[in-house]
Amino acid sequence: ISVEWARTGEDSDGTRQTYPVRFTVHCDDRAGMLKEITAIISDENTNIRTMETHSGENGDATIEFVIDAEDVRHLTRLVQALRRLPGVRDVQRSQKL
């Protein structure tokens, strides 16, 4: 199925048009990590729809988010900012919602 982002940035009522995007952050399991990740998401003016965390036994964690992304540039900025965070090992976008 071919998909693309809408060309307009706003809905007919003037609100920002967004799309749900699921991604997974693989990171260290340490105090403050979730706060730092959600701060980056918030700093990009991004709404978090859902979030689920899983702690591993080797000091690692997996955090799954569904966020509202405006467009590909918005999502790219967000992923790049998350990858720069110390303790983040990888950020992967998931196709399933």
C-alpha cells in the first residue's frame, strides 16, 4: 500500500494535522532515563499517545511509544535527538500500530 504525508499542515479547523507513529527506544535501564527521553519528545512539541516500558535483566530497557508526528522531518528530528542521548543504544520505527 502506497502512503504519503498530507501536503497541508493544518486540518480544516486550524488544528495541527498529525499522524500516529510507533517507535521503540533501546536504552540503559537507569534512574532518570525515562524522564530524559520524554523531555526530548516534549521539547519537540510532540504528543505521546501511548508508552510501554520493559526492563531487561542486563541493565537494559525497551520503551515503546506511539506519538503524534506532523511529518517526516518532525519524526527525523525527534529520532536524531533521541539517538544523541547518552544511554540510548538504538531507536527503531515500527510499521505496526
